[in-house]
Amino acid sequence: MAVLEAKDVSMYFGELAALKEINLSVEQGEILGLIGPNGAGKTTFFNCATGFLTCTRGDIFFKGQNITRVPGHRVCHIGICRTFQIVQSFSEMTVLENVMMGAFCRHPNTSNSMHSAQDILDFTGLADKRDQIAGSLTLADQKRIELARTIATEPDLILLDEVMAGLNPAETEEAIELIKKIHQKGLTIIVVEHVMEVIMNISHRIAVFDSGELIVEGPPEKIVRDERVIQAYLGEEYHA
Ligand SMILES: Nc1ncnc2c1ncn2[C@@H]1O[C@H](COP(=O)(O)OP(=O)(O)OP(=O)(O)O)[C@@H](O)[C@H]1O
Ligand SMILES: [Mg+2]
């Protein structure tokens, strides 16, 4: 069974169709790359799948359950968590407290939440920064905190919206390694990213959005040779 399935999902902002009849699913354990030009509808798709927006038409299912109208704060309990394109750490709080905010989803008791958050800090390589104020850290660390807080909610599916944007090559490499490590825990992942090296490196399958439409989906090596993708997004054929 698909972990996430969108059926005929459309999202209108007034006259603007940000998503047009999207049919897309992601299978258990898969890493799906989602690419497309600015304004293609990638973040809107994430917003609809996580209850930040209710799509205008169509339905979204999580493990067979219709979640189209489930509000954002419930989606996390069901097992979906996302990161934000603009980093959203609690900048006045420590790294540990930030991750505890995620852990509270499963561990309402403070000491259990702290224990769980500490494990996640070890896992994500943030342990030595646990008492630092999140807002004082580099963008790369703040993005890492966001990833840590996301997995602290113990999700089955995570949606990553440009978690590597703005990172230098070394930081990007570290972020890729962390995402692969998270995937090895058994999570299903949808990743939005503009850096093609990253998408090609981690995706099992890629879906391409353009002007709200899903124009093509398939294995990475097929996608980068697809004429529609080259026209709409890549500009020229991608070579690793
Ligand atoms: N809340 C909103 N109200 C009105 N229009 C919106 C809203 N959110 C998104 N849009 C519009 O919907 C379209 C899709 O935007 P979206 O943010 O989903 O694109 P994207 O693929 O994530 O782009 P980018 O790569 O730049 O992040 C754009 O035209 C955008 O301006
Ligand atoms: Mg976006």
C-alpha cells in the first residue's frame, strides 16, 4: 500500500491553479524527489499533504486513510512531519529544547521527551551543541535542528522542503549523509530540492511539477533525459 497517495488533487488560490489534478503516490521506504521550476506547486503540495492547506478538489490518503481535511496539528500524530523552506527553529530556545518540541508529540512527559530528544541529538550529530541557543548557530546547524525536530516526532513519512538550500558543498554532503541515515531507519521521504546533484544522489524516483501539473515521473536517469523536463526545468541535459 502507498504511504501517501494524492488523487486528482487541485489547489486554487483565487484564479491561480497552484496544483492541477495531481495523481502521485509514494511507497513505503521510498525516497521520492520532487522537482520543478519556482512556483511549480511543490511547497503547495507539501502544505496540502500536511494540513496547512486543504486542497480545493481531490483527496490525499496516508496509508489508506483519507487525511484531506485533517488539520496540521493532527497530521504530526498520524505520522507525517515536514520541514519548511524558510528555516523555522525556535531561535530563542536551546538545541535540546527545539528537538524536545518534536519529541513531545510522542512523549508528553518532560523527562521522557528530554531522553528521546537526547537520543536524536546523538543520532543527528548535534549532541555537542545541545545547550546552545538555536538562533546563534549557522544555517547548516539550524537546518539540522529542523531535521532533528522532525524525526523526533517519530514519523513514518517526512517531507523535506529544500533542506539543503544555502548550504556549502561540505555541509550539503553532510546533510545528504544524514538524510540517508534517516532513510535507513525505515522512513519514507519526499524531498524537494533544486540542486540536481542532490536529487540524483538520493532519489529512487523523481516527480516533476511544472505550473501546477505533474508532467512526468520515473527513475532519475530517465527523468534527466526527458525532453519535457529539459524544456521546463533543466534547460539542458544533466550530466553527473
Ligand atoms: N498562500 C498562497 N496564496 C496565494 N498564492 C500562493 C500561496 N502559496 C503559493 N501560492 C502560489 O502558488 C504557486 C505555487 O507556489 P509554491 O510555493 O507551491 O511553488 P514551489 O514549487 O514551492 O516554488 P519554489 O521552488 O520557488 O519554492 C505560485 O504561483 C505561488 O505564488
Ligand atoms: Mg517551494
